[in-house]
Amino acid sequence: MSEKVVLIEKLEKSFGELQVLKGIDLAVDQGDVLAIIGPSGSGKTTLLRCINFLQPYDRGRVYIDGELVGYRQDKGKLIKRPESAVARQRAKVGMVFQQFNLFPHMTALENVTLGLVQVKGLAREEAVEIGRNWLEKVGLSDKVDAYPAALSGGQQQRVGIARAVAVEPKVVLFDEVTSALDPELVGEVLSVMKSLAEDYHMTMLVVTHEMLFAKEVANRVVFMDEGVVMEDGPPATILSNPATERLRSFLRRFEQIL
């Protein structure tokens, strides 16, 4: 049996008295495009942030490519890894954020090449070649020297995607990457994500409210509510034949799309 790219076992996370994740179990295979849907506050973003250890988790386990993330085990206890070890693990996980998170004082190309040089240790010339190549693939070959302030939201998000995938991660996490965009810019970003899935067979976990993307591009849909996975299956089943009233209620607002 092939190793799961992402394996999550009984994951729990609380913020003070509020338990946000309540025992999440999830396994993601190579090439899976997993759309994670659910109402605000259901734990979707926290789940992504625990996967790449931007948010330490309280209990359970997260494995990337067979390696326990963020902690090592000692006699059954979790011992937090040093930051240098966590940084090495994070290099396996690309992340695209809702608010772009580009460095404003760096050009599009410099934003993409930074991780290639600092994390992967590539020579600048090689990093620039890879960076230019990915900016071309996301349709921004004419914007390599542009600063974020000179780019539209959709263009900034495409730079963010190029930055995330340029380091050849095992999995790419997308956190509501279209929600901060004007409606006319959403399509250009979703088109790039569709290309990553179909042309490059990237393993992707996508927190989204874009139900057409979930229906047409994802091969699995997970519905989360109140910190638990309530349904998990193929898009045709989850979106067209939900098993729970909670999911049926959630999907009613998307009836015209679906």
C-alpha cells in the first residue's frame, strides 16, 4: 500500500475553552484534490494551519509523507521539534493564503524565488529560472519585475500560487484563496488551480466556498461542521446526495450553482 501524502489521526485543537477541532481523521493520497467545505467557524482553516504546523495541535497526529509533523514521539508523548526541523518539514507543504501574504518590497519574481534560495538552497540563477517558469505557467510572464502594489488581487494570488508550488511540495494547501477577490478575478485563479490538478497532478487540500470548483475539479469533498468531518466522499455523492440534514441545509444557498 502506498504511503499517504497526508495522514491525520484524531486531531484536536482548542483555543482556550473553545475546542475547534474535535478528533479529525483524514487520509489524502498522491494526486488527490480534496475540497473542504463547511460553514464559517467549522475548523477548516485551523485544520490547514495544523497540517503545516503554523498552528501547533493539542492531541492526535499529523503525518506528511509518513513523517510526524511538528513533534517527535518519546514514550508515547509528543515532544515539540526544534524550529529548524519544523521549517524543514514545512518545505514539503505549500500554502496559499486568503490575503496573498506577498512581501510588498519584493517583485513577483523575488517573492517566488525567496523560498527556492532560502529553503531549498538553490543557486540564484537556478531559482530565477524556476521562478520565471512558474510565473509563465500562471500567466504572469510579463509581470516578473512588478511589485505587489502594481498587481491586481487575482495577479497577486497567482504569484502566491507560483511561490507555493515552485518549491515542489508534497501537498499544497489553499485557504479560501478567492474570498478576498473581486468576482471578475475569481475565474483566473480557479483556472490556475484547475491546471495544477489536471496538468501537474498536484496533491491539493482546498478550503473553499467555490462549489463549482469542488464539483468539477475535486475528486473528494469533505464537509466539516463544528470541528468534525461530517461527510467525506466523491463530489457527485456529497454535493448531489448529502446524507445529513446539516449538509443539505448548508448546500441550499448554492442550489442555483449546483
